Amino acid sequence: MSKFFKRIGKRIVAGLVMILAVSSFTFFLVHFMPGNPVQTKLNTLIEEGIPPLQAQAQVRSMYGFIPHQPLYIQYFHYVWQVLHLNLGKSISYSGVPVMHLLLKAMPWTVIMVLTGLAVSFIIGITAGVIASVKRNSKLGDGLLLLSTFLHGIPQFIMALGLAYVFTTIFKIFPFGAPYNAAISPGFTIPFIGSLARHAVLPIAAYAISGFGAWALTMRASVTSVLGDDYILAAELRGVTPSIRLRYIARNAMLPLFTILTLSVGFMFGGSIFIETIFDYPGLGYTINTALAARDYPLMDGAFLMITAAVIIATIVADLLYTVLDPRIQRI
Amino acid sequence: MATANLPTSHEHIKPWTPPTFWSIAWKALRRKPSRMLGLGILVFYVLMAVFGPMLYPANLPTNPANIYASPSWAHPLGTDFEGTDVLALIVTGSRYVLYSAGLAAFFTVSIGAILGLVSGYFRGWPEAIIMRIADFFLTVPGFPLLVVLSTVWNFGNPVSMGLVLGLTGWAALARAVRSQTLSLRERSFVEAARGLGLSRRQIVFGEVFPNTAPYVAMHFLLAITGSIYLEVGLFFLGVVPFSTNNWGVMLNLAFSQAGAMYSTRALPYLLSPLFCIMSLTFGIVLFLGAVDEVLNPRLRSV
Amino acid sequence: MGADLKVIGNADQDAQVECQIRDLTVTFTTDSGEFPALNHVNLDIIKSKITAIVGESGSGKSTLGLAILNGVAFPGKVTEGSVDFAEHGNVLKLRGKALRHFRGPVVGTVFQASQNAMNPLARVGKQILDLGRSHHYKDPRKLLHEAENLARRMAMDPSRVLTAYPHQLSGGMRQRMGIIMALVLKPKVLLLDEPTTALDLLTQSAVLEIIRSIHRERHLTTILITHDMGVVAEISDYIVVMYAGRVVEQGSTHETLRDPRHPYTRAILRAIPRLTGDLNRARPLEGSPPDLTQIPATGCVFRSRCSYRVPQCDLVAPILESVDTGHFVACHQEGLIRD
């Protein structure tokens, strides 16, 4: 078991180094930004008549920077704060902690993307299995063509297309808000119904644009497993089709679980387009509105959060693989 | 070629010559009509980008009296919210899209191939450093990174756009080229080249690189489609300030300014750039099949 | 149905036929045309004996093995002929469940790539239980007990190998596991496709010894597909020599090795270096193994590599004819071939 922990330990250290690298990146990004926003903010505060010391304290809590300290001290201060999950304060939301805003945005992204991911994964791998098993027939060719086609459509085009068809041409679904503002939020049936109705199109956009990749990957994986000796051997030993299918499925799914875990990590940042097009207040939407409002602490915080999710997912994917594949040494 | 003039009656004694690259390429293209279609689409858009803008004045005329016109002979794709001809916008906008996507692919492939070759062949500390940086770019989600970068770098012009996409997009190729180089450097022909006393640069670029070239060429075409999505996406979100007209800008204006989502009259205005992006990338994907076959001899039919 | 298969000209009067193959033709369809992998093969597999099927790669011996299981898969197809088993009739007509219960309980198979013939994600014991479930075994414990006994016989620790994943076993152990998985359902026919190819010499002889003793003990009918003449000479009773999809010579092993009549058989026997004797006498087989796409449509398939070739060989394909009791050769010049 020690080898296993060593491996995981190594992964966690690598992840921490990566988070350090990304936070350094955002630090220097803000610091070397044209017109240095930190210094500008400090100057405005002083001009507004706030005493210099108090102005410095304000800037410090906002950006996590101490303007008059040497660069390396500012840097360590910033990284130290990041490691304590203190991402500074938002500018456009007048001093609300960035972490607070991000935690509020996260459920929107997570629920929408997780549902979309689950739908596209399930439909995609089913289509992939069929496309592979029936690869010498019209059905298989058709599924391959469909997957390739959908895989080729970028997410924002899919989202725009769906929005246009189902909200403008056919007014089936509402557009442009996470829920109907006329219904007061709460744990009530109309409110949840409204949430669901508004979530259909974003989820569909995410699911349809993800479907192609799952189907193509699964098709390739199943095709490769079908050519493996043990599947033919099982058939010639008279093993029942259902048991054989289990052999095929488990072996073909193995590489896909890793990709799935990574997708969960990448999902936080993968939906800027969908969230923007459908006005869905998740993390991607937050990045985009923060950018428009020049709210750099909020934007950098969201970016750090998105990257951290990917790093954590990489570690989990590695762990999962060790658990699922007996061929990886665990002793 | 001199042999081409030989009388045909001698054909049966003509020694067998290996087919030229172009004859193989032509054969691969002809094997499937979809590949010819792909090539046709590519040529069409390249011609549009190179010569199209010459047909229009530098500043396209606006006509407040004729906004959101339906398609007609005068305006085959209708007009936009200022009364400008949509077809003219598409044609003049194509140059930016193709030019910057081509540059982006060029930078991606150059950086990726060189860093991959260097880290795979020289090993040691260059490899360690390059691969750590590659890890960074592979981990950090690409599009949010571009959004954040846009705050310090106004990369709206085509060259900067190409450069920024290249600088952030090389990591996957570098990893692939590195692992190919790692296996190639142990092969006998590379060892022979070392034995002959060729310089390391000659070995890397003369012996190792040609063997990774097929993969790099494939990646070039894929990088073009990827870059088109990214740049159009950046303009669509309004992350990068508009300097020139292009398809992404059109989408942005159709979506956020023209209110295309709330009325069907702007349909041609919204649909035209969408159709162009889709058909161009499909052209590339179809064409890719032929390139794959030419570069991977195993796929060629007997 | 087909219960009474007739024995054609066998020296052994008591011999019974377990499996009778008639006119079996398998065609492979590719982009460049159709190629016969098996061409009108006629063969009797004698009950309770070891029949060796010998040939180079491309001779069609593995395709013959698959056809016996009715397992020829795309792009190959059985276009003609029958494979009759004493109590099961023509297996080429079996479908679905009937076919499934023929494979395994009637014919146990050890595969060519037996190293990789187990699911890498399931423990070996679990895979044996899967076999039991597939063939409606009432008592799984009995099946595992049988597997344990077999493992012990093959000098493996049952508690270790049955709880292991395939990758935790050595190549030789996986090979022996393959034999166990073939025998655990107690079949009456054992089909072995190159069972010793990937093994070192010591393991190879140990595995052969196990096969021979179980064959005797269970009165199995054993079909051994191999390219290794040494293995053939060591354990088989009958030998069938194949070349380019045709049977070119068949007979009892003793008789055939003592007096080979087909130029091809003679050539492969000459190619074996012997420990005793002059190494210089071993002569490699000239020419290259048959290529499915290059087999001539008319005449003898071996003629391009044959030193006894006469004009007749280009025109007429020789048919398998009896040269002695139970010894058949397909060669026009057979009568002239003498040392």
C-alpha cells in the first residue's frame, strides 16, 4: 500500500506546485497590467481624501497586494492569501469577498454542467458501443457521421443555434435568465419548475456538443477491445453474450472514466459561452462579466478556482485509475 | 520530365518508378468525393480571403433606410443593423479569420515541434523545463486563460492573435512530438547518423524531424480549425476589442447589438457567419482524411 | 443425426471417427478479391487419439480450427462443406444457444494467443465461474474444485492462481490456465492451437506431458494445431499436413514420419536440425510461405517451391489419394519420390 500513497503524495505535491504557478501567473498579470490597477486604485482613494494608510489597507484587502512593499513581499503575501482561500475582494460588487461570490456562482455551473455531462456521457457511450458493434452497417456509419458532425460544431454555435431555434423561432423555452423573475425564489414547485425550464437549453447545448466526443472515443475504445484476444476466446468458450458484453464494457470504459473525471474538472471553465449566451450566473459568466467590469480580483479568483478544479480532477483521475485497473501496482 | 515523351509502345519495358508525392496525393483525394468537396471548400474560402476584399471599398457603405433587409438581388444575404450588405461583411471578414487562424496554426506547430524535438532529443534540463511549462498549459483551461490574458495584452490584430493562440496552444503537440522523438532517437538510422559524426542540429532537423512531419502536418490542419473557434469565440464574447470586421465580430453584433435573439428578421445576419465557420471547418475535416492517407502509407489501399 | 460416421481406410480396425470434415471451403473476401483459406478439405478426426494438424503460417490450419468450432468470422466465410460431430451433427448448422453449448462443454479450446486469452480486469477464478454460469453449472463450488485439482496437477498453487489477475501470472502459468479453462467443463474434444509456441523449452515439455496424460486419462479426442514437427513427433497419433488451404498429406504419425511422400512434408522434415547427426544435413525450406492472395487457381499449390515439378502440376490440382492403408498424399509425382 505504501507505493500507492507515495504515488498519490507525489500527485498532490505536483498539484500544489501547479496552483502556486497559476497564482504567480495571476499575481504578475495584475501587477504588470497596463496602467497598474492597484496603484491607480490607491491613487484614486488618496485623491478622494482617504488617509494614505487607510487607503493602503483597503487596496490590500481588495487585491491582496501591499502597494509600497518590495515586489517579493507582495508576492509572498498574495500567494499566502491564496493558499488560505482568500482571493481578495470584488471591485464591482463593492468589497464583497471574491470567494463569497464564487461560492454563489458555483452551484449554477456545477448543476448545469454535471447534468449536461451525465446526459452526453450516457448517450454518447451508448451510441459509441452501437456504432462500434454495428460498424459494418448503415446504422454504424450513420452514428459515426452524426458524432463526427456534432463533434465538429463548436459549443457557442450549438448554444446560439439552440437558443435561436427554441426561443426565437419556436417560443418553446424562455431565454435570458436563470429563472422567471416573477416567481419568488424558494423551495416551491413553481420556482423549481421555472429553474428546470430555464436550464433545459443550456444543458442541451452542453450535452449535444459533448456527445460527439464521447461517442467517437467510446467507438474507438470498443473497436479496439473487440479485437482483443480474450473477447474472441470468451466467445469460443461459449460464454453468454451478456457476460461477454460485461467484459467488453468494463475494458472499453476504463480509459473513458479518466477522461470523464478530467471533464468534470474542466467543466468549471468550459461553459463561458453557454453561460453568457443564456445569462446563466455561473463561474464562466462571472469571468466574463468581471472582465467587462474590469473587476480583476474577481476575474483572477474565478480563473484560479477553475484551474484548481482541473488540478484536483487530475489527482482524482489518477486515484480512480489505480482503483479501477488491477494492472497498476498497488502493493 | 524526359521520360514522359517516350513512345507509349515502350511502356511495358519502362522500369517501375515510385509514384511522386503529387500523384499519391491526387489519388488519395480522388478516392472519396467528400475529400474533393473538402478541398473545394478550402480553395473557395482561401480565394475569398485573398481576393474578396479587393471587390469592396475599405469602408462598407451603410444605409439607415434599409436595415435588416431580406435577401434580394442587391443584397443576397440581406443587410445588417446599419443597412450594410451582409455578403460584403462576410467576404471582407474572411481575410482576418483565415489569416490569423493560419498564423495561429503556424505558431502552434512551430513552437510545439521545436520544443518537442529539443526536449525529446536533448533530454536533461531542457526537457524538464519544457515539459513543466507544457504541463502548465495542458492543465490551465485554454479559453479562460485567453480571457484573462486579454486584460494585459490587446491581441486583436491578426498577427498578435496568431501569436497568442500559438503561445498558449503548443503544449499538446510538443508532448506528442517529444514521445515520438524519444523512440526515434534510439532507432538505427539515427544511431548511424551519430556514428557518421553529423552535428546534433543536422540529426534533429535532418533525420528525426522528417519522421515526425506527418503528425505535425495533421496537427497543423487541426490547429487551424481550433484557432478559428477560439478567435471567433473571443470576438463573439467581446473579450478582444474590435479593430477590423470579421465573422466573430458579426456574431457578437448580431447577438448583443442587433437583438437577433429576439426577432427573426436578423436571421440571415446571424446565420451567415455561423454557416461560414461551420462549412470552413467541415471542409478542413473532410480534407484531413486525404492528408491522413497520404502521410500514413499504411492506410493506402493495395 | 450423423451418429454413425464411417471410417475411411484406417489401419486401426477399432478406430471410430469423432469428427468428420467434408469438402470444407472457407473464403476470405477482401478489397482485392476472394481468397480460399481452406479448399475442399476432407478429414477424419479419430476418437480418443491425438491428431496433429501441421503447416506454415498461411496454410489454413488455424482457420480449420475455427471452422471446427463454427467460429469463422468476417471477412472469412464457410462457403461449402460440413463438419460433423458424432453426436451433434453438422456444427456449421448450429446457431445461438446450441452453438454456445457446443463450444466449451463439447470442444474445449486452448487458443493460439493463450497468453492474452483472459479478461485482464477479472480474477481468474471469477472467469472460471463465468464459464460455469454460461453453461448452467448448478454447483459453482464443484467447478472451482475441479479447477483447483487441475491447477495442482499443473504444478500451480490453486489458492494463488485462482485469486490472481491474469497479469500477475507468468506466461507459462497463463498458458496452463488456458488449458485448465478448456478442461474444466470436461469436454470430450480438446482443440489446441499452438499451445506451446510462446513457451521456453522446459515449460513446453512440461505442458505437453500434462496434455498427454490428461488426454489418456479422460479418453479425449485431441486436435493439436502446430508448426512444430518436434511436438508432432513427440505426442501425436495422426498427422495432417496442410499447405495453402489444402491437405497435402495425412496418415499415422509413425508411418508418415518414417516414409513421407509429399515433397512439402519431406522438405519440412529435412529442415529440422537434429541433436544427433550432422547439422549440415538440415536444409532450410526454400521459397516463402504461401500468401493467400497469390495461390494459383489451377494446378498444384506447392509447385512453385517444388523440385519434382512436371508440366502436369501447372494444369491439374492433385487430389488426396491413398498410397498405403490410412496414408494419403496429394501429389502427381508421389510414385517417383523415394530416397
